[in-house]
Amino acid sequence: MTASPSLREILDVWNAAESDPARRARLDYLELARGALALGHPNLASEILREPAAQPGAVAELRYLAALAAARIGALQHAQTLVDGLLQDAAAEFRVDALALAGRIAKDRWARLPPGPPREAAGQQSVRCYRLAWEQSRDVFPGINAATMLQLTGDDGAARELAQRVRATAQDAESMPVHWREASLGEAALLLGEGEAAAEHYRSAVAAAHRQIGDIASMRRQVRLLSANVDIPASVHAALDVPRVVVFTGHMLDVPGRSPARFPCELEPAVAQAIAERVEAMGVGFGYCSAACGSDLLFIEALLARGAQVHITLPFEREDFIATSVAFAGGDWVARFERALAQATSVTFGVRERYLGDESLFAYAGGLMQGAAVLRARELEAEPLLLAVVDEASERLSGGSLDLLASWNDLGFRADTIEISALRPAGAPASPTANAMPTPALASVRAGTLRREVRTMLFADMVGYSRLAEEDTPSFLAHFLGAIADIVAQSAVPPQFVNTWGDGLFMVFDEVSVGARFALQLRDAVASCDWPARGLPQGTNIRIGMHTGPVFHAFDRLIGRENYFGSHVVRAARIEPVVTPGAVYVSAELAFTLAARGAREFATDFLGTVALAKGHGNGVLYRLRNARDAE
């Protein structure tokens, strides 16, 4: 790998090692994690370090970076556990860093909590940890953070006095990385009311940081916190600008014989130029899109030309996607599609199964790429944007470009549009696509009368059920299942479907936010119950796993009522056994769908790629919590 590896290089090394134990044994976890953190991917760094940090005898730096990555993705409890271990190791080389990180974790709790004693306690703990690290080391980083937390907790005088001392130290800290020294000087200037000086320091910090987007995001996060108490000049915000996170949607090339024409092949040069110009003007650094012929692939090619990251989401199995959305435009477009996937930073699928004629899969995949972009922008303390190539006179179809543009506008985010009709010559006749290949017969898709519907599925079970004695069964039925029945009965929007077997629970929800809210209510009800008073063992708990995906809904003759079927039901079931007791784990698809629906009452903390139960492969999982929860 190079001295400053790209994300693609990090992913290639990591993915190769995952399937090759010999490579994994030689892997430099620290180098990979440092690179991922510097590029603004704490989720990837957390995944890389999850197993090695848990090994006995793991070196201090590895444990520290694992804690830092966990803190950056909001997994504060895990981060605190790692930090506590470092602080208990009196000889730990990273003790001061661990103290500073403890201050950061307390600061993040403070930022999440509503006004009140718990928030005040978190703020004071943050100040104590940062100040102790500063006093033990005269390290600029904990010093400037202590000054900022003093400002945020209401001690303006102490904040200014400490900012002066930290600034004097930073000015002479020649061994400190330039971008962090300049950022610290900028932060001190803000605390001392010197706005334009702060902007100059931040401009120098960003220039020195170069591609280390994650570090710039940390600077942005600190400035955002300070903005609650300090006037931040627009020049400071401008200095800390990062490459844009952009979702793209646009029309495909016209199928042969389309009339009237919308995007005939002769418009390709004009559309390509318009996209390239808009990509440059927007400063796109992270693109989320599909890969159909026409607008999608032109957007991908524009991003690759400027060295931006490309994250592609295909709605279903690759060959069916080529058949439905690429091949009709000709062999050249198929080749461009293959090159795009080969050069993309990541390629994911709405479903890995076949199309089966389900148009709803396009809308599902569109929501996934929008949600992924929203979460990525939150990591970078940035606003996600959407770029659309549309003909506003076209019919709005579910999952089409106009539909995705409308759903984005509903979220309240900004969108930029290229109106394709403005690029067409006036009165242009419909024209067949040049070099068109015969559209593959889609009879092989095996479309049937049933269509998949996107639903949210919950699987749960009682921890320790297998250890219950026979005489405990009445208490289980009356109190454990009874408590769940009470929650269902009291729900404003109950599940569409409920089934149980033994201690297992299966529920289906129409809306993802309804399912998420129910899961957290169920978790809290079980956690707060006095189980011994109800005849069940101390420590009785629950595991909850959830997934959002397309499933078949049909009448089940065996049970005499409607039921849900398909691979995504199985996938949801395979999440629950790997859940930590008392937690709610959700698939990446559910996390992205929540973000795409604007459900800000929830937060999802990245857990990494986790081996699912019963050999069902690996899944990217998140932990679900209420957004205002401190943990």
C-alpha cells in the first residue's frame, strides 16, 4: 500500500484478507485503521479493529484507535469500555490519549442529552478528563478541548484564560501535525473572539490536512458545537468546507422506438457535459447512484474523472439489471457498465435475488442509496445534496427519477436539477437508440402473480429461555409474553402480523419507523421489569433483530391466515441470535431506510460486518437507539 492509501486500496486489502487466513495473519491492522480514520471512514476503521482490539495483549495504540473509531460512530459504551481498559493499565503508553478520549466521550454524551443534571454531569466530567490530560502532558489537543468545554458549560472566563495558554503552547508545538496545530489555533481564536484570525488558521488546517477528510470533519464538529455559544463567522464555515456528498438520479437512454423522445442517444454529449459541469461546480467528492445506461453512467464517469468516490447500488441481481437497464442501449454501454463497477469504491444490492418483475425494487434501492448518503454526510458534519437529470413533463413513476427527486425534497434537503428538455433540440423527433442490441427475453425472470412488498421485520427471543424449569412456563406465558401483548395492544399502530413459537417472536410492520419505535419500547419494557417478582429469573432479558426488505405476502393455508415469505424474512431471523442481550440490532438496509425517511428520532450506531446465525453469511449491522439516548 502507498504511504497515504486511498479508500479503494484499503478496501481491496481488507476484503482480500477476509477470505484468506494467511493474509489476515500478516495484516497491518493499525495501518489500515489509520488510513480509514484519516479518510473519514470511522465505521470501516471500527470494523477492521473490532476483533484485534478484543484480543488479550492487544497493543495500546490499537486499543486506542478502536476506541476512537467507536466514539466517532457514536458507539459510546463500547468506546468507554476500551478507554477504561487503557486507563486501568498504569503503564499504558496512550494514557494521556485515553484521558482525552474519555473527555471526548463525555462531551458526546453531553451533546446528546437534554438540559438537566445528567447533561451537566457529563459536561463537568468532560472538562475534568480534558484538563487532567492537559495538566499531565501540556498536550494542545486536550487543552483546547478543555477550553471549549469550559465555554460550553458556562465558564467563559476560564475558557478564555485556558485558550490563551493553549495558544501559546500551540504556537511553539513544531512537532505537532500542522493541520491539528492550525485547527487548535483557530479554535483558540474563536474562543477569544478573533473570527477572521480563526478563519485564516482553519484555511491553513484544511490545506495541510489534504485528503484527511475525517480530520476535517472533526474540526467541523467542534465548530458546530461552539456555534451554540459563540458567533462563528461565515468565513470559518467556508474554510472548513468538505467535498460534497451527492445522491444522483437521472433518466436512462430511450429504449428503441420511444415516442416522444426523452433522452435519445444523440443527446449523450450534451447531458454528459451538463453533468460534468454540475459535478465540478458542486465539488462532489462522494457519489451515491445506480448504474443504468444514460445519466447514471455519465455521472459515474464524471466522478471517476475527478477522483471522487463512487458508491453504486443496484436494485437486484446483476445480470437482470443489465437486461432491464443497460443492454438495450448497445454493447458499448454494457462495457461502460462493467468498467464503472470495476472502478467503483463500493457496489451494493437492494436485493441479491432476481428481478421477478417487481418494479418496487427500484424505489427500495433508491431509498437505500439516499439513506446511505444521509448517514455519510452526518459522519462528515455536512449536508447531503441530490443531483437529478429529469424531464419534468414525464410521468412520475415509483422509483423513477422524478419520484426520487420528490422524496428527497420531502426530506428538506437541497437538490440541483438538470432539465433534460432544455438540452433537446426543439421539435426533435423520436429516434431509435443507435447500435441497439436485442433486449434479452425476460421470460427467464419468472415473474409471477405475487409481487414483493417492502416490510420491516422484527425477530426476538427471551435470553435464558432454555434454562427455565417446567414450573416457570406459566410465569413466562403470563408475564413475558403477556408484557409483549400489552405493548402490542397499546400501540397506536400495531404490527401487521404477529407470530410466536416457544420464546420466539416474529412481527411485521408496514412502516420502518413504526417498527423501530416498537422495538425500543419492547427493549425498555423488558429492561425495566422486576422479573423475580413475576416468577422469572433475575437477568431475564431479550434480544431483538430487525431488517427492512422486500418479502412475499400471501395466505398461508397451514395457519389459516396471511403470512410473509422470502429470503429477506430468513435474513431478518438470522440477525436476532447474534444480538447482545438487551440491545436492538438492525441491518444496514433498515438503517438506510430510516435515514431516507427522515426519522430523526432514531440513531443507528455502526457495528461492523457480523457473521449471522446458522451460516447465513455476513451482514452489516447497526445498533438502534433513541437519538437522545446517552448510550
